[in-house]
Amino acid sequence: MKKYALMTFPEKEWSDIARRLKDKGQCSTIRCCNEFGKYEVGQIYSTPWGDVVEIIRVDKYSKAEDIPTWPLMDKAMKISVRKGEKFGDSKWDYVVFSKVKASTHPVQSFENNHHIMKPDLKLSVNVESDIDNAKWFVKNGEFVDWFLPLNLQFVMSDNFSSKERNKIISEYTKHIYQLDKKKILSGVNDTKKRWTAIERDFYSLVNELFKGHPWPKGKYVGHASIFLMFPRNINERSFYFPYSNDNWDPIGTIAHEMLHFIFFDYIKKRYGINENDEFEGKDQRYVWRVSETFNTVIENWQPYKKAIESNEITNPYPECKTMFKKMSQQWARCPDIEKLLDSWMANLR
């Protein structure tokens, strides 16, 4: 089954465009900024809802009012198109595309392509993994006082050797897992149900956000944790999440870490930048700060909050506040990932 590059659209427009293609056989879209000049007559694309379309017409405009569909646009759409005046040098492509019969160009369904739409994610309960999590974090992590429950913070005393500290962590973790076994299993099962309910909207939005960039291949594992901070391993595609929503929302944590996985793959492919790279003239944690700030900006973006069913306001890390203010303003002006990250990462090497 042949695969085609994905032509992205705002999710709220999917059903309307699909209906127009079904009823009339063709539809149109307006592209500017980084999408200007991308589409050419004769190109074939897949769509998020599974249709295959062919570009049949591309007209270029330098005045928004000259675009054929301008009189039909509502106020919100006109404001959106007007952004092309400031951020797209007043250049727009009016792209007309038609639906291609499946028998002519069979295509793998977007939703069934696990490497694009829905990575293989497993949420698990594993006491040994959480013990390893705590040992590593106490030895290597920052904000250890945030990570440890109050009744375990004594383990950081200089009176303990590393071996003694690890033994205490292991015994404490096993004790809590045994004591709260039913609560932990119940909380994780509830989280699995909640994630299943929102994952389609989340992955659809992420696909739109990253313009069809494929998820890195591999199995993703989320380990439930009784602790209060949730590290990840980008290379292993693993992370930790709270077993209940007593202190943190597990769904927000899972979504946050999944965003990191595709973010770091995206900047590696686009800019050749890895998670721990350092650059002259930038602080050692610059890449980390950009990644966390990007996540915080997106987590406060209304379409994202809607996708994961959250009303929470996400605050930036203390060392990311200045970057967050600027990046938030950039995203509000032009919610385009290429334009946003180019300004922070394109000229580092």
C-alpha cells in the first residue's frame, strides 16, 4: 500500500473538508508563511482523515482581498489569513485539490500508521523500575527535594553512604507499593482509560503541530511512580508518570513526555541538534530550556488544553521564565513550529 506525504489541516476543519470532497469532489485551502510555495499541480497527498487528494490548481496572491474565497470567510478566518501580511511577506497560495479514487491511489490510513499518528505506548506498574528511578534521581537529578516525599527526605543526610541510601530507597518503595497496592493499580487503570479517551485528539493535534513529522520508531513505556518528579529517557523512549491525580495529573505528565520524544527527534532531523548538545555563547542547559519552554507554551495553548481535556495553567521552570515570555508572544503571533524553532535553533552551529 503506497504512502504519500501528509497535507495537514486544522482538526476543526477535517469533517467539513471531507464532506466537501465527498459532495463536490474538490476543495480549496490557503497557505502562507512556511507553507507558501510548497504545493504544485499534480502532487498527491494523504489527509489526516484518510482521503487521498491531488493538487489541481495553485494561484498566488499578494493581496488578501483578491483571494477567491475571501468574501466567504468569517471574521476569525480573515484575521488568520491577515497574519500572512506580517509573517508571510503578503504572499498567499490559493490551493485547489481534488479527491482521488482509492482504487487509483491506495494509501495507508493516517490513523492506522503507528509511526506517524499513534506510537506504541504502554503504561505499566513496575516496582523495580520505580526503585531504579528513585536511586538515579537521588544520585543524579536536580530538584531532589521536589522529587522525594517528605517522609523520605531524611535519606539525603550525609550520615548515609550511597549503599545505605539505596537500601533505604528500595525498602521504602517496596513498602509503599505493598501498602497502597490497590490504590496504585486502580489509579493506573483509571489513567489508562482516560488516556485512551483523549489519545486520538492528542496525537492528531501533535501531528498538525509538527506538520506530519513521524514519531521516532520503537516501543514507548510509561512507568507509574509513587514519587513526585517524572524523569524520561529519550533514547529508550521511557518515562515516569504519577500513579494517581492526587498531586499531579497523570494525563498531563504523559502528554508532556510524549511531546518531548517527538520534539527531540524533530530538532535532530531539522537542525542536527541532540538533547545534550552545548553551544558557544549559550548556557549549558540551553537545549533543555528551549525544550521545556516549548512544552510550556504548547501546554497553555487552547487547542492543546482542549485535546487533553485540561483547564490547568502550566507555569515555566524558574530559569525558563524570560524565554517563556518571548516564546509565548511568538507563538501567539504565528503558531508555526518551523518559524518558532528556527528563531531559537537554526543558527546555533
